[in-house]
Amino acid sequence: MSIQKVSTRPFKDQRPGTSGLRKKVTTFQQPYYLENFVQSIFDVIGEIKGKTIVLGGDGRFYNREALQIIIKMAAANGIGRTMVGLGGILSTPAASCVIRKHGLLGGIILSASHNPGGPKGDFGVKYNIENGGPSPEHVTECIYKRSLEIDTYRFFDAPDVDLDQLGENRIGEMVVEVFDPVADYLQLMERLFDFDRMRGLLSSGEFNMVYDGMNAVTGPYARAIFERRLGAPPGTVINGDPLLDFGGIHPDPNLKHARELVEIMRSENSPDFGAASDGDGDRNMILGRRFFVTPSDSLAVLAANADLVPGYSGGLSGLARSMPTSMAVDRVAESMGIPCYETPTGWKFFGNLLDAGKVTLCGEESFGTGSDHIREKDGLWAVLFWLNLLAVKGESVERIVQAHWRKFGRDFYSRHDYEGLEADSANGLMSHLRDSLPGLVEKRLGNYEVEIADNFSYTDPIDGSLSTGQGIRIIFRGASRIVFRLSGTGTEGATLRVYLERYETDLERQDQDTQEALSDLITIANNIAQIRARTGREAPSVIT
């Protein structure tokens, strides 16, 4: 073991966000940058001597090099055992599963989620705590403060560990276990879902599906589950090999970036079911034959039909959604007589509710859905949930969603992203909106009357913590909404997200094109926020 000196200049940009620390690969490759942050994690997470942690990542560029550094630092800091996914691969949901199943101290996950990879792409590091979920804010703040103070880090000078062979190695007193990253996760999925019924559907000859791994972490998981365990034909999983740069794909499962899958599902001979997941495996996109399911509708449909799935047939304790997510799931909760919680964006806000047994299913509009089985959103779990419903109902994706609309009404919903904005113009736009809020209440905008105009705040019902400034809400009478937020998940510029929602119960009007149905709200949003004037943008970068 040796003690290495950290650069005397502090890395002031190492404040983690809700998804850990995300920067360009070149930033992490600076001398001592990664080491500073990792040592800060080890310094603040409590007693670590002899404890076990799990490590792995999504396979992006610099994943293996960073893992070797962290393994040797773990040994030097007194960790007793480090579990590392074979080939350095470990999805974020699987990491949460492993932490919870084996009672680990926590885990370090290397990923920048849905952000691009490669030498000029993004990289990320986050620490998940003993419940399997992301570090809460007080932990990330301690990590950041420690990163500004330390001047040394601990490192065990030893040969690299062979990450491509299952088994145990030693670095000093620490055991390094290279394990199958799929096994524990698959076992958990088998407890939740009816694998025999899904296998019957996939082998019936009357149903086929395609799953797009986007050259990211879920490819090995999807092949193991769909092709080997459930008997789907080889080739069902496309883009299934994790690549350093994701094969040039932006691994974000939406209609813009999952182009190959979207084209397949829009083709004349489309499969019955299509799905995709993102870089680290925690997001999902669901498609039927020439039919897109919004993440908000997906959460509502899963909740409304949860009794058809073995793992949830005993009932749901409650539901939760992030504030920008549509209110479709609220109506399901009301019909069931269970609570529905509205939280800020960020999966950590669901953690307290899940740990307290207040909710069973939860989700975000940003293609993240999950339940109390782990403490992360889970892309493959959502795909299996849908496949289980399809096997039970014997109906198409489109018919299932349309039946849901007939029963609960349809929430026309869309998100307009303005990416790569200058920070000053983006912040100026949000400041203008905040200043405008008092004058909007009870004001009529087109055919809509404003009922609530506020900057969303949230008091955690479990620990009483207060989160303020979580997004501008303009809520109209009749359950339509416009929401404005700045996103912090990218590494370049600012992203303005505009969320638009209109509730419709008239069956004859539920088949409208979404953007057409929302056209008047789009105009209102542009006018209120002065988007064109303040950003120079004529149109969003991405519409979902």
C-alpha cells in the first residue's frame, strides 16, 4: 500500500448531482481527478474496514481503467471484499439488486447514464448506499466538501485484476471477486414475473418482439433473459454488445435516439412488441406496432394492471411520480383508494417512500419506471412487466393503452427539450418565469384559466426535509398543465425542458395527434417563457 499525494489545487467542480458526478472523459483523465473523488467517498461513508462493496459500469470508454484504480484504492482503504461485474459490466438496477441481496455496504457505479460515450464523450461516478439507492443529498454534500480538503489518497500498487475471468483474486488483504452480473438480477426477475407464461407467448409463433440494447449495458442481460431463458429467437436483441462509444449511438431510449428500433416498429411487418434501454440500464422505452407508449402512460397502465403480475398480485401500497410526470397515474391511485405522491425529479426522492413501505410502483416521465424490488429505476423490469401483461391479456400494446384511456381518460403529454443552451439565457428565462408567477393566478390564457402558478417545493413525508425550486408549474382548471425545468443531467450547456399536458375524457377526441392536441398549450408556453426571444431557438432539439 502507498499514500499518494493529490494535486494541491482543489477540484471545485466535483459537486455530485442527483445522479453522481458526471463530466467529460478528459476531465476524469486529469491527474488525481478520479482518485480525489473516490477517496472522498471512502472517507465519508462510515466504517469500511473489512466491509464489502460492489463495482461495475456500463462499459463505456474509461470504464476498465477507472475500475482498476478504484479496486486498488479500495484495497488500500481497508475494504475486505470487492465484487466486480464480469468484464467490468454491471447495470445500475443490477447493482442495487446485488447490494440489497448480499447486504453490502454499498457500491460504486461507473456510468453517465444516457449520455454519449467514447474518448470525447461523458463519464460518471456515483455511490449507492446500503439500501441500494443513490446517495442522499447529505451524503453527496459530504463527499463534495471532503474533495476540497484532502491532499492524499490511498492506493495499493499491484498488477491489474483480470476482469474477464470469474473467480477470486487478492490485492493485499482484500478479496476481489469477479462475478456474473446477470445471475442475481435474473433470479429476482423470476420471483416477480411469470416466466413460464412469457415463454409460452414467445414460443407460440404468433408473437414476436425486438429489444434494442443500444450497444450499452443491458445487452448481456437481455440476451440471457429473452433469448436464453424465455426462448425468444436469436436476434431478438439488437445492438446487444456493450461498446466503448456505444457504436456511435446516443444511448437514450427515445424516439429520436433509438432510431433503428423506431424504424423497425414502424415498418410494414413490425414485431408485436418493441423496447429499448439506456446506457446503464435504468430507463426504458415501450413500443407497440406503430404505437409509442409515453413513460407517463406506461406507469399508469402498469399500476392499473399490477394484479395480473405475480410479484404485485397482493396489491399496491401506494404510487409515486415525479412532479413533471403526467397525472395519469394519479387517476389510477384514486380509483384504487391508495395514495399517490408527487415528488421532485430524482430517484432518491422515491427512496424514502419505498423504504417506508408507502409506495410500491413509481416512475418519471424521463423513461424511468420502477418498484420496491430495488431502489433504482429499472429498464428491463419495466419491459418484463409489459411482456407479462401482454402474455396474460392476449391483446396488443395499442389496445391495452386505448382501453386504459377509455376507462381513465387520456392525458395528452409531451416533453420539449431545448438542449445546449447558454447558461445565462437559460437562467434568465427561468428568472423571468419566477417573476411572472404572481400575475398568472386566475388569469385566462387562451381557452385555459390558471388555477395554480408556483415554483414546486416538496416536504418529504418521511424525514421532513424540504426541497425548493424544483420547477415552475402552471396548472389550469380541468387538469391541464405546463411545467418548466432546467435539467442537470448533461455535461455541456443547459437543457430547458418544457412539459405539456392536456386531459381529455371525450372518447372521440382521444385519437388526436399528440402535438396537435397540445398545440394551443405549446403556443402559451412559448409566449409565457419568451423562449424564442431569450434563447434564439425556433424549435425544440428533441420532442418526446
